[in-house]
Amino acid sequence: MCGLSGLISPDLPRDRLERVNNLLEHRGPDDAGVYTDEGIGLTVRRLSIIDLTGGHQPISNENKDIWLVLNGEIFNAPALRCELEAAGHLFSTCTDTETVVHAYEQWGDEAFSRLRGMFAFALWEKKRQRLILGRDRFGIKPLYYAHSGSKLAFASEILPILELMPEIPRQANPEALWRLFEIGFIPCPWTAFMGIFKLSPGHILICQGGQVNIRAYWQLRYSSDSEQIRFSLRQASQEFIEQLIETVNAWRMSDVPVASLLSGGIDSSALAAVLTEVSGAPIRTFNIGFANWERDEAVQARATAQFIGSQHTEIVFTLADFDLLPRVVNRLEEPECSGTSVALYLLYQACHQAGYKVVMTGEGSDELLGGYPWYQGDQRVRPFLRLPPSLRGLVANLAAPVFRGSRRVLLQGSADPIQRYILWQRADLPRKIEALLKGEPPPSLLQVWHEQYAQTIQGYHPLHQMLYLESQTRLANYVNLMMDRMSMAHSVEARPPFLDHQLWEFTARFSPRVKLGWHENKRLLRHGMQGRLPAPVLQRPKKGLSAPENIWWRSARLPIWASELMQPGALEESGYFKTREIIRLLQLHQNGKVNLGRLLTGILTTQLWHFQVLKPS
């Protein structure tokens, strides 16, 4: 695990490269490296996990005409190495990173589709003066870039790019902020900064001769009805667990100890149980509980830890921990409509303090197996969408909203899966976004995503359409963003085996009915783990890791820094919001008339981001 950065430029001051490299020290405190040649500079900070003494980066081939910096891990490196050595390649280290260099020598751009793991990289081919940036298939590891004229800057985080290309103005991206309050996250390729972009998951960027080209090297595909494996639920779940065991075994590759997060839910419980099984010894587990909150799962996590025999560490989140939000936003470098990052920050801090560099985590299971409430919500709402609008309105008013957003989808939804997915993700706003944000609305997100995804998901089962859209949007830009930034803030590598692309390709061949039932989600996991976990864990409904923002915003007294940022003067100075509306929303929430904690957290983190990150004094 590392932090990387680099620059293509006629002017290449080495001292600037070294200074920028130090900005990423938290991502890699164990080692640092810089490579420069005419017009190109690559830098890296390393968190040593595999080949602790011999894995220095940047790393090259035998002829020193291909150079690489890589953030992440290649879990099929041993198999690739055997194949490459048989083809005559000579390795100088035991690190997985070197495998990518020789794979590129052997197979060119086709090498990247052979990689299994979590990674972002920059590869420089000296002979052809060709730079390739690449990102793993689900965006587990981040990679940002900016291109202007003859210059291209890139990095694992955003601020190094502003240092590498100081000519980029520090300006907010209005479209990105609009998307944040529309759907709760900033989708690729946008960032909150004008002129700085995210490389999309499963894509490579090629820069050669001043031209930049971006293309996909992998595409998730779901089998059609006629191509699906026709297994019974029992057989399918057994096959799935066998594949999961193989995945966890591959993803635990490390020269340092590997721990696991344990929330009390089915995902992390299954992961911890399988990791214990393949390790052949007790593991270390970490949990964060929540004081005086109904979503707390610490008791359940404790019971699971006892069942699998792990050495368990538990920390407790209190409302006072929201005081960490300024520090968290500094690490995120962007605003967010959630306080969950604070809980993750504390959780990975505990892992670091216990001496762990590598921690497995359950992100990706909900997206893989249909675990989020809106999947069942969509399943139940769809039949009513055939009704005339007047009857739909009657149903929406009579039926209790079992799932958040179900009333909205009932009233506004259609047969268009992209339109419904946006409705499920849409923030709960008392009025339209135009009442909240200044400026003109950007182009329709529905139109943008139609151009990107409509053709691919045409003909898929409705559940698979939702899972595909989730994997391409919210997963990389919200879930994985928090996981990466909060873990790397403490020099911890978070590994999510449920995001193994081979596991996804395997599961994509199964029928939707073995993933999601009318009353049961994640069926493959719940049935497959029978006998490996206590029955209550297998039957427990999803709670998910979140933070009590609604309660915090009703505190008798907010911290001084939060109160000041929400004052009319500060809101007018940042210039993003319509001040009267913000004050009205804050009063509505504090009076208990409506729950707007996530929305208010988005406003507050935007204010924090503006004054701390975008325009620091």
C-alpha cells in the first residue's frame, strides 16, 4: 500500500516532487522514492507489507526503460511470476509490484486485465515516452489527475496535484457540489475541484505525445436468463462460499499480520469467520460501538468474536467524537453527506494503535449480493409502477414506507432502472435543490448516466441492473472513498475481499432469486455460512455502519467551530448556499419536525472543505 504522485512537464523541479511526496507520508511512512527523467517524474511513499526490505519503489525492469509506482496489492502475483519467469523474465525482488512491470513487458496493455487485486499505478515506458495510469476494477484505490496543455499531474490524493500544478486555480466545481446534494456523493469523473478528475474504475489513461486517451480494460457483465447457472439455492450458496474462501485466502497475502473488522452484521462476521478458517489460528478483530443508539451492534459483534475465538477490541463512539469532523474532512479532501467517516476514522485508528497494517473489511458484499434496503424496496415497488399515477398516489399515501425513499419512487418512478436508481439515492430534501444551492442546475444526471450505462444494462434482470449501477457509481465514489481515506489516514491498508473481480464474475452467473428473496437479502451468504456462524447472525437484518448525525444536530450546544460555520456570515462568505433556506432547515431539524442530519452534515462539511481545504487561510 502506498501513495503515488507524478508529473509530465517540460519543467520538472525535483524539490517540488519531493515536497509533494511528503504530503502523502501518511499513506506510506516506511519508505520513499523518486524517479525523474527528461519531462517525467514519479514519486511514491510506501507502506511495507510484502517483501518488507526489498520492495523499494519506483521499480523498473532489467533494462531500466520501464518504471512503475503502484499503490495496492496484486494478489495473483505468485502465479503471474511463475508464468513470467518461465517466459525468461528476471526478477530482482519478491514484491508483487515488480510483477506488473514484467507483465507489461510481456503482454503490453493486455497485462492490466490479468491483474487480480486492489491497485492504482503509474507506468512510464521510456522508449515510447508513454505514461499509463490505471485503476482497479471497483475503484478500491483512488487515482486523480489534471491535464493542461503539455502538463499532466496525477496522485493518490487531490492536494498533491495542486502542488504539482500550482497554475490550477483553487475553485469549487459547482456541478460536483450539486451532485453531492442530489444523490449523496460526487460521481466519476468529477471531484469538488474544478480541473481535477478521478480516473474511473476499470480504466487506464494513456498520455503520449501530449495526447490523453482514456479507455476501459474491464467490464462487468451479468449473464442473461438463458446463460445463468441453474443451481438450487443450497447448491449455489455452497459454490459461493467455496469461491469466497478461495478469495479470502488469496487476499490475505502479506508479510505482516492481518486483522479483520467485525461489525456484528453478516458481512464482516462471515469475513472474520472465513479468515479464521483459512488462517488456521485465532485472528484479531476490531469493532466500534455507539453509546445510547439503537443501531449499535457491539453486543452482537462480541458474541461473534467469542464464537470464532478472535482476540477482540471494541471502541465506543460518542457524540463528542463528531469534533473530529474537521480532521476527517482534511483527509477526505471533499465534502460528504454523512458522519460515518468519523466512525471509520476511529476504527482504523484503533487498528493502527494495536500495531496492524492490514485489516480485512466487508465493503462490497451489499453491492455483490443485493444487501441494501433499496434493492428489496425496488422489488416491492416495481409491480405498482404499472398503475395510473392517481392509483399510485393512493397506494403511496396508504402504505407505510417500509424502505426509505419508497414513497418517492412510487410517486415518481418508471420502468427506467436508471431513473429509479437515482430516485432511491436522492437526498431527502423538503424542497428542490434549487432552493438550497446558488447557481444554475447542471445537465440532467439521468441523461449523463443514460449515455454511460443504459446500453450495458439493457436486458438485465432489474436486480442486476441495480447492482451494476451501484458498482459503477456509489460504491467507488462513496463507500470505497471513505474506506481508503480513513484507513490510510492511519497508515492502514483496508482490504475488501468481497470486491474481488473473480468473485463478482462468478456470482454474476447466478440467478437473481438466489441473491434476493421477498423477505431475505444476501441469500447466498446467509445460507452458505450456515454452520460457520451462529443462527442469529445469519438471520439478523442489516443495520450497516453509520453515525448518529440526527441526534448530534439536535445537541443542546454544537461545538463552536460548527456553530460558526453555519452562521449567515460564514455561509455568505463561502457562497454556495442560500442562507435563509439553510437557517430554516436547521431550525426544522432542531425542532424535531423532520430528520435532516445527513443534509446538514453535507452543508457543514462543504463549509469545512471550503475554509480548510479549498481556501485555507
